[in-house]
Amino acid sequence: MNAHQFTARPGLNDEGAAGKNVEAVRHLAADQASQAALQQATSAMVTTMRNQRWQDFIFHKVTLAFALSVLLVLAGIIISLMIGAWPAFKAFGPAFITTVEWDPVNDKYGALIAIVGTLSTSAIALIIAFPISFGIALFLTEICPAWLKRPLGTSVELLAGVPSIIYGMWGLFIFAPFFAEYVQPALAQTLGKLPLVGQMFKGPMMGIGILTAGLILAIMIIPFIASVMRDVFEVVPAVLKESAYALGCTKWEVVRKVVLPYTKIGVVGGVMLGLGRALGETMAITFVIGNAHQLSWSLFAAGNSIASTLANEFAEADTVLHVSSLFALGLILFVFTFIVLSAAKLMLVGLKRKEGTK
């Protein structure tokens, strides 16, 4: 028994050693497999990171190209306008801006009538549109019942999408006859008798002219200003308004002391948006302003604007000075628009600084 046991031990030891060797081989194979998997994962990660870097690089360059394309287009517009306007400014000098005469027959041109018409119609439109837009936005956000808010708000937004030529046709065939028959006589009998402003409400009652163009422009920009004001009024936290109401404030006091201070930056932006639209409007103004190169104190008189002059005469301009003068008008309109946008930006920056110091 002892001898048998003694002779069996070497076999058992060999089997144990073989098992350990097999286990070691298995561990080695597992380590090699894990290292290979780790290398594959690392390689895949490096490849992915490389692809991501290339994607980020391409995305950055593409977006940069898009942004630079805007600047290139803007620079191209400015350069083309300046090149086109140079013969007119060379021939007439700075007096081109202050000259009233516009005579294609004798090839003499001045921009004052178009400038005055553009600024006058835009000012009239803004004076009329601002309080009406403010009232619309205030009603929609503070007073309007829930069942009426959605259809009324949708109607205001739809008005913003009506093409300008539709406004012009409506103004010429519907509004102008009504204005000439009922409104202009009433204005002449009332405001026309005032000592200082009376001269502005005298003249031929044809229904078309500076005042009519300003009114049509006001109707056109009201939806834009009202929509912006409504959106900014809606972002006022309800807790601020509810706290004011809890203190016994009226709706007007809440609007004046809570809503307007909170949203005045957006209100200024909406007003400037409407002014920019009014300055560049073309077709509607062309229909109702009268397209007459004359300067008058009367708002009833026919006039002209920069945009309507360009629309009416560009296709028929046949001399170098005529075409160049139209380019000069376009450059002046571009400068006006740039000034308006810059003023709006400066006002917004100033308002933000004042808010930051409070």
C-alpha cells in the first residue's frame, strides 16, 4: 500500500504541473487577447478622434466661409454702389445731396426731393405706427381674453406677410379715393387753420401724396412692430406683474413701472426694425406717393422717395449721369439704413449699460 502510494505521487505531481502550465497558457492567451483588444480599441479611439478633429476643422472652416461670405457680399454691394455713384458725385459734388433739381432731359440731378420724401414718409409712418403697435401688443398680452388672443395674434402676423404691392394697389384704388373725399377735407378744415402746422394740411386733395404714403407705410410696419413688442412683453416674469397687482397697481401702472422697464430694449429693437422697413419700402410707396419731383410744405402734395425713384427710372436711364445719379440715391439709402441700424445698436448698448449700473 505504501509502495503503491509512493509510486503514484510522481504522476499526481506531473498532472498538477501540467494543469498549472495549461492555466498559465490560458492566462497568457487571455492577456494577449486583452492586449490585442486594448490595442484595437485604442486604435479605433485614435481613428475616431482623428475623424472628429477633421470634422471639427471642416465645420469651422465652412462656417467661417459662410460668415465671411456675408461680409464679402456687403463689401461688394458697398463697392459697387460707390463705383456706380462716383460719376454723379464727381460731376455735381456734395451739392448733389442738397440740390432740388431732377431733370433727365438736361442731365442735371439732385437728391434732396427724394431724401425729403423718404424721411418724411418714414417719420409719418413711425409716428402713427408706434402707439398703435404698442396698443396692439399691450392688448394681446395684458387685456385680451384667451379665446380672442390666438386668432387676433395670427391675424397680426398674417398682415406682416402681405406683399407690399398688395398694400400699394389697395392704397391707390381703395384708400386714396376715400382719403381724398372724406379725410383730406376734414384735415384742411381743422388742422389746416392752425397757425404753424396749417400749411402742411393745405393743397390739392387728390388722395395721393406724402401723407397717404406715410399712412400706407404705417399700416405696413404696424404688424412688425406689434409682433416684436408682443413677444418681448410675453417674456416678462408673471411673478413681477402679479406682485404689482397684489400691491394694488392698475394695468397701466403695471405696464409703465414693470413691463416697459423690463422690455424697453426689445421695444427699441422693434421700433428700429419698423423704421428700417419703412425706409426701404418701394412698391407700396411708388403707387401712392405721386412720383412728382417737387418739394412742398404740404403733406397733401405729391412727392417722391429714393426707392420709388429707383423703381421708376432705373430701367429707362440712358445716360451715364442718370444711371450714376440713381446709384448715388441707392448709396444714400444704404447709408440711411446703416445709420438707423447703428443708432439702434448704440441705443441698445446704452440701455444695457444703464441696466447693469442699477
